[in-house]
Amino acid sequence: MPPFTRRTFITAAALAPALAAPALVRSALARTSVLTVASLLGEDKPETQVWHWIAARLEERLPGRFRLRIVANAALGGEKEVADGARLGSIQASLSTVSTLSAWVPELQVLDLPFLFRDAGHLSRVVSGPLGEDLKARLADEGFVVGGFIDYGARHLLAREPITRPEQLAGKTMRVIQSRLHTSLWSAFGAVPVGIPITETYNALATGVADAMDLTASAYAGFKLYEVVPFLTRTAHIRSSGVIFYAGSFWDGLGDEEKAVLTAVSTDAAIYFNGLMQADEAASLEVARAHGGQVLEPDALVEWQKGAQSVWSQFEDVVGGRSVIDTIRQIG
């Protein structure tokens, strides 16, 4: 064996950093949590903008620890498909309405009860209290870790022809979220509810499979539904609440510091999202009008409210009893 010369030592020393570099790179990459994030709408809508905001704040707080792969325009499916993907581990984060997640946590339907919430402030106070904490715990048990509750705005009636009174819905085919509560609501007005995923709704309305639906003003413009249902009646029957959520399997793999920062950033992101949504709601109505949409005011709002009361009775046991509903009504 040749002697260990000074030249050999120098060469080995020079090579050492290069040999070590791949290990260092692998170590750094191992500390980066990559999230596939699903968004139903485009880059110009709050549903996607909020994730870019979250990504920037995470990079400020924990540089290099999180990388978000944001997939917009419902490329990963509608809310139900995204929720399924999160439970299976193929999607790590998204937003969702509580309507969709009530398939796993039926108690969430208390937030969907028609004409229960007076305005955005009332909803915010409710989800910030004990009820909100209870619902977060129930969602976590089902694999959805809530970063914050969000407010998509009020849901309004959208139709192919003008509808301002509840009796005008009799016999109309109504596209609904695949939820028993939403089915019960529109059945109470004499409509024929049909569950159709949001990604298939445009074609269903365009071809006459459905005559009407309900949705927020922001999503109405985001999906260009004014092209097929040009009449929006401002019933504001449901305050469309939702959550920023992370897949439980992803969350469980994070360290305590990462969880704390992600929670703090998501809490702030919910406030940011709500602000974006309020501005977007007004802008969306203008977009709809500019493309031929018409915004109508409902007649006989008391009759709309009266028809919805039967839903409260049907679901009071599901949501924890009438006392839960009464407590929400009393919150100032």
C-alpha cells in the first residue's frame, strides 16, 4: 500500500466538502415540507390569493421549511374530491365550505341553517367562541385540521329566469350541494333538488338539466355562471362559512414549532381572506352586470324566511338541539 503522502492529504481535504455537499442538500430538503394545495378558482380570486399570502408569510417566519404547490381552477376536483384527497394524503391543504365537510361532521350544518346568521359579524362571533372550538375538534377527529374559519359571503338564488318570490320555485329543478340540509331547504319551496358537483354545474345549467342554483356572488362571477343563469336574486339565505384546513396526515408529521407558526399564519390568513372576499363580492356583482347578469331584490322576504323555518326543525337534533340554535340567535 502506498504511503499516505502530504499530496494525498491535501487532495482528500479538497474533495471533502464536495463529497459532503450531497448529504447536506439531502438534509436541507428533508426539512422542507411540500404541500399540494387545491383551489377551486383562478389566480385572481381570494380562494387562490390567500394561499400565496400564506406561502409568503411562512417563508418569512420559517425560511425554507414549507413549499406550497398551489393547483388552481379546480384541477384537482371539486370540494368533495379535494376533501377525499386530503383524507387519502394526496392533497395537504385547501379551503372548504362547511356544507361539504358536514358529510363527515354533521354538526357543522348548524352554520348552514338558513336565515340564522344576521351578518358577517354575527357569524364571526359564533365561530370564534366555544361552538367553533367544538367543531374544530370534531373536524380534527376526521382528518381535517382547521387553521381558521372563513366567510365566503352570503349565498343567493341564481336562475335562468327571474325569481323573486318563493312560490315561483315550484317545479323548478334546483342544483344543490350534495347535502341533506340543502336538499331539504329547496324542497321546502317546492323545487326539485338535484345534487351536482360544482365542476359540472355550468354545463347542467346551460343544457337545462337544472333551472336554478344558489351560490355566493364571488363564485357566481368566478365560474362565469352569469352566462347560463343571468338572474341573481339577493336572498342571502345562508351565510356561506368555511375553513382553511390541512390534512391530518400532513399535520401529524410536523414539529411543534411548525405547527405553531402554521396555526398563527392561518389565523391571520382567515382575516385576510374575509377582507378579500368582501371586496370581491362587490366587484363580482359588477362583473356579472357587465356581462348581462341582472341583480334582483327578493319580494316577500318574510315568506322566504318562513319557508326555511322547517329546516331548523328537521336539523335541530343533528346540530345538538334547539338550545344550540337559540344560543346562536342570542349572540349579539
